[in-house]
Amino acid sequence: MSGKTKIGKMHTRSVPNRIVGWTLFWLGLVVLALNWIDQFSELAVLPGGHSPFYLAGGIAAAVVGLWRAGVMDAKQ
């Protein structure tokens, strides 16, 4: 066994990418919260009411937002 230490290259995303990513993440969470409110109350907060498309879109936006923000990047 060798005593070598592998030092990886540190990669961070640019500031505009991080801003867009975090904004998209929070917007996805807002859509999920509004969809939940629309489903369990009498309020009509989203056009068309509760929909699985809002659920899928909110989850997708949150995941893409985290990826754009650099949270899912491999760090060594």
C-alpha cells in the first residue's frame, strides 16, 4: 500500500450560477408549499388548483436548483 495522497481539484460554481440555483430551489419549495395549501384547504392559490404537475414541477425545480447552486458537486 502506498502512502500517496491524492489531492483533487476544487471546483466551485460561479456566482450567477449559484444565485440562479438558490432562487430556483426556493421557488420550487414555494410551488410545493402552495400546492400543499391548495390541496388541503379551500383557498385557490394556484391556477387550476392542486395538480400532480405542480408537485412534479416543484420537485424538479428544487433538484435542478440545488444542482445549479453547486450543492451536488463532488468535493474531494
